[in-house]
Amino acid sequence: MDSDERETVGPAEPAFGVGELMERAAGRAVPVVAAIADADLERPTPCAQYTVKDLVNHLIQVLVEFQALAAKGESDFSGAPDFVGEDAAGWRDRFAREASALVAAWSRPGAEEGTAGAMNMPARLVGSMALLDLTVHAWDLARATDQLYEAPAEVVGPLIAAVSELGPTARRMNVFGAEVEVAASADPFVRLLAATGRRV
């Protein structure tokens, strides 16, 4: 085959769309939140600044605001809504509904194309930020409330790539803690947690 006959090969398409990955992550996160007892809400979590209640509130806010970002709208993290306190009887169901809505938002055609958010970041990377919160904070909540949690294997690889890209900025902004050193042979999810500053 001469040079005129060669096909240009571009980067491989991702194996899964962001919406598909979120569906898998939500499938693991929703049962964790559903199993949180009221007595657990004041427990500390691996996120030093958050109790269990704080972290549930934060995660519901993420689910809501990233629905807007999927539609190329703007997010608003200027406040810290108290979803748990405002709906003491139904916040677990609210979490499940918002997780489902987030999956639907990022599964719509065009959601991960172009840019999103005030910083005009690639939309797929923006979606990966929500996916990261949904995955890692589900682990945080499981850890804080003595539950088992196993991240979906297909989610971990894309998140390791996203954290590699987002890590330096996230650490400067204190979103991630300092990276924890782990063996290269460590389980991929352990490496993901370590990259965000978590010790297993």
C-alpha cells in the first residue's frame, strides 16, 4: 500500500459514553446512600471537611448542577444547600432521582461534545468530574458508614486518565489532597483513590 492509499487513523473512540459510565457508577452509589442511617449523619468521612451529612449534601448538589452542565448551561456552587435537613424523610429518594436525572442528562446526544461550563472545558472532561465525585464520594460514604463498596471496573480507567489531567489544578485548589504513594501493582481503584489523596 503506497502513501496515497493509507488511511488516517485518529484516536480511538472511548469504549463507553459518559452517560453509560455514570449509569454504572450510580448503580453502585445509590445503594450506599440508601443504606445510610440517620444516626450516621454526623460521622466523619475521609474528606476531613465533611461529615456524612455534609458529603451527602455536596453530592446531591453535584448531581443537580452537573445536569445543567450537560445541557451546556451554567452551574452554581456558590451556596451549600441542606438537602438532608430540608427533606429529612426523603433525601435518600432525592439522591436516587437526581442520580437518574444526571445519567439521563449525560446520555442525551451532544452532551459530551464541545465545551461546557464557565471555563469552557471539554464537555467529556466536565462529565468526568461528576463521574469522579459520584464514584469516589460513594466510596467515602461507604467507608464512613461501614459499608462495602466496589467501583465499576469500566469506570476506573477513564477516571484515572481524568485525574491525571485534572490533578495539578485540583491540588492547587485543595480539591484533591496530596497524592498518596502506592505500588505500581496496586489495584486500579486503589491507585485512583491515592491520586485524589485518599489512603485505603
